[in-house]
Amino acid sequence: MKRDALIAVVLFALVALVPFSGEAYWLRLGTTMLMYGVIAMSWNFIGGMAGYPSFAVAAFFGLGAYTGAVAQKFGLPMGLAWTCAGLAALAFAALLGVALLRLRGHYFAIASLVVAEVLRELVNSATELTGGGMGLNLPIPTMTSIDAQAAFFFYAMLGLVAITFAAMLLTTYSKLGFGLRCIQQNESAADMLGVDTTFYKVSAFMLSGVFVGMAGAVYASWVHYIEPPDVFDVLFSVKAIVMVLLGGAGSVFGPLFGAALFLSLEELVWRKFLEVHTGVLGLLIVLLVMFLPKGLLSLSNRLPWARKTR
Amino acid sequence: MLYLQILANGLVLGGLYSCIAAGFSLVWGVLNVINILHGSFIVLGGYLAFFGYVKLGIHPFASILIAAPLFFALGYALQRGLINRMIAAPVLLTLTLTFGLDLMLSNAMLAAFTADFRKLLLDPPLGILALGPVVLPVDRLVAMLLALALTGLLYLTLSRSRIGRAIVAVRMDREAAALMGVNVKNVYAITFGLGALMAGASGPLLAMIFPISPLTGPVYLGKAFVICVLGGLGSVPGAMIGGLALGVVESFGALWFGPEHATTLSFVLLIVILLVRPEGLLGRKGYS
């Protein structure tokens, strides 16, 4: 655990140097990558550790984005609005978890998939509060230059990544993480041996919601304008799963690695295929599932030098 | 009197919903695979009917006869080539696989047909049928009857034909069926083909009522899922009852809460059913 924490600190310190490059492009890319990192790590709590195929990421992201935006609309300072968004996602995850986590397998997956649609519909019809389909404008932050703004949101996302990573590391090595892995392997057996499965699952679900909610709020402040189809996009849920699958589910650095790799693919490949953007993503998913269901990091175990260290 | 009309509308809608859900439920029940592609298959069937009618003058109801074998072949090939390899994998992987395939198909449709909503208009129109206070457009009525007939045909196939009994046997006990000489891989592929056929054939029928666009695929998928949960997984009568029930609930919901809350209403219904009666209204083991 100490080794992982040390590696992470060095890694984050290196990433923190990015704004000094002075390139707006790298800064924007870096902020998106950090956001993907938060999303992937968050999904790992419920999907990687507990083995529940959750598609609720988009719901938490949108909920957080709108909570933060509406809070800012009513004059709350940015930091407080982000906290509100996290709390809203946390409470929503708790309520939803109690209802949905009784379901298993496909039932849970699809029910969690529909949640984002429902929230989108509700936000769409609550025009007075959320602007409905017209979207919602956020106050422009009072920072001197555009460069300073970009750097500010980069560090905000980096801070969120660090918090999420710390939470994930602590969970992995705690009783909660142990219980979640038991649930993944055999829920009935875990239940019989005295693991409070409902409590553990709901906790994991809440952890998978709170940071995504905050990331949504930071995103909303960052881009100044949100609309329902943008922040309740089901692709957020799918991307989270793909990133974790890329990096390898259940491992500590897997989700971050997957997020970085995924964004690189997105930038390098898809910019060239604007028309068939989602089609190429689909192809990537199919290939990934067929040939590398355990993630790219699993490849490294097959290399000769990797075996010697074990 | 208004209520009678709403009830009739709901039943017409529900008949079509039964047809959507029957194939989805079959694949889910027998293969334990959620076919995310189902919604896009329906839309593709709709386009087949639209362009068949506009370009070639084939009546939409007749285009079902073309759609059925095409979609069966497509589904069979897809299952044989891709999904059969993953059949024993965890739920997350099969789900993600069909999701990836769906992204490809819906993107292809978006590129080929654009996101424009197209409406199939019969010329000349079939007119309306007035039954006392209830007024029904004839095209919708015929579409519903055809949908119910297709669903009934699936039921007969499963309960009477040799391959149908093999499908039911595989659903009940895969190992035992294999020991009795059933070619399980082939049965899986045929099941998936039948599911695709039901989706592709319901496309032209839905095109009589709803506009066609690649964006509507997920809506149909969501409805199929809700109906499966409502009626109970893995029975054609269940899908039929669930479909009719959802149709009626939706049309009364539209009256009382407004049509913009359709998804929320289905979701609430879904959660209530899952919590109160998780096996569905007609749920039981075995595919009948």
C-alpha cells in the first residue's frame, strides 16, 4: 500500500507540472484525462471491486453537474457548489442503492442504465430551475486571465483525482474492500459468513457516486454551459467501463492507466473519424471484450521479465 | 367515453410492444444475454419498410416478409460468429459486447440515413374505423393485429416445432439438452436469429405509428426491458401481457401526467415490480 501511495504521489507531482508547459491544448486534454480518471476509478468501486455492472455513472455525473450549476446560479461560491454536488450524488446513490442493489446481473445493469434517462427527462421538464432543454449558463469565474482559469480547473480535477485515488487505495486495503471482493466472488457465501452485503454494496455504490458527482460539477464550472443530453450522456457510463476494462478491473492503477490510454486513443484515432466517432468506439469495445477481457495490464504478466519479479 | 378511447389506444400500442418484447425476452431467457442491439434492429426494420415503400412501392406490411429472413440470417451469423464465443463470460462482458455492436450499428445508420425523423405515410391512407365512441386508424389496427399474429407464431414455433422444443429444452437445462443430442451452439444461433427476426419484423409495424430515426433505438430497447420485467422473463404469454399492460399504462400516463414523463413512469413501474414481484406478472421457470 505504501509503495502504491508513493508511486501515486510521484505520478501526481509530475502531472502537476503540465500547466507550466504553457500549452492550452495540453491543459485542456489533461483536464479531460483527469476527469476520465475520476470516472474510471469511481466505477471501479462498484464494478471492479463488487462486480456489479453499474451503468449509473452518467446519472451521477449529470446530477452533480446540475446540482453544482443550480447552486452557483443561486450565488453559492464555486467550492461550496462542488461540495453540494458531491453530497447530492452521495445521497442519491444511497437511496438508489437501497432499491437497485437487491437486483443482480442484467436486472441491475439495465435498471441503472435507465436512471440517467429518467433524470434527463426530469431535468428537461423542470425548465424554471434548470433551463430545461435550453441548457444552463454558469457564471464565468472571476480570474484574471483565461490561462489562469484553465490552470485552476486543471488543478481542481487533479485534486479530485488525488482524493478519489486515496479513497480507492484506502478501500482496497480495508475491511470494506475485502468484503466487496468476497461479494464479487460469491455473494451468497459472503452473506452466510456474516458479511453485511447490503451495507457493503450500498457503501461501494455511494463511493462510486460521490466523486463522479463532484467531477460533474467541476466540469459544469469549467465549460460554463451544460444541457441535459450533454451531461446525462449514456456514453459516460460506457466509457467508464471501457477504461476500466482497458486498464484491468480491480487493480489500483488500472483505471488511471485505462483512462490515459482511452483518451489517447480518443485524441489520436477519433479526431480523424468525426462521422463514425461512436462506431469506432463500438469497434474498440468489441475487440477489447473479445480479445482482452482482463485488460491491457494483464498482457504484461505474460512478458518474461514480468514473471521473474513475481 | 374518453377513457374507452384511451384504453383502445393503449391496447393498440400494447400489441406492438408485445411483438418488440417477445424476441428480446426469448434471447435473454435462453442465452442469458441482454441484446442491446434489439432497439437498433427495430429501427433498421423500419428503414427497410420506409425505403421499400418510397423507392420500390412495396407495401410496408408486405416488407415484413422480406425483413424476416434477412434479420434471421443477420442474427444467426452474429451469434455464430461473435456472441457464441462469449456466451459463458460474465454479464458485464456480454452486455458490453452487444453495447459495442449497437454503437457500430446505430452509428452506421446515422451516417447512412442521418438523424432526420422520417414518417411513413401510406398513399392512399387506409382511413379510420369508428366503433361506437371509439375511433381507430385502420393502419394502426392492422399493424397491431399483425404484431399479435407474429407473437402468436413465435409461441406456436416454440411449443409445436422440433427446433422450438429444442430451444425450450436448452433454456431449462443446457447440459441435459446437450446430452440428449441437441446441438446447443446451433440452438443458440437460431434463438438469436429468431430474436432478431422479431425485432426486424416489428420495425415496419412500428413505422406505421412512430417516426423512424436512429435515435429511437434506445427507447424501444428500454420498453422491451420494462415489458420483460413486467410480464416475467422467458415466456411469450408474459411478453404479451406485459406489452399490453405497458401500452395501457403509458396511454393513461400520458393523459394524467403528460407524454413527456413516459420514461419516468416506466421506470417507477419497473422499480415497483422488481421490488414487489421480481418474477413478473406471469413469471415461472421454462420457456413456454
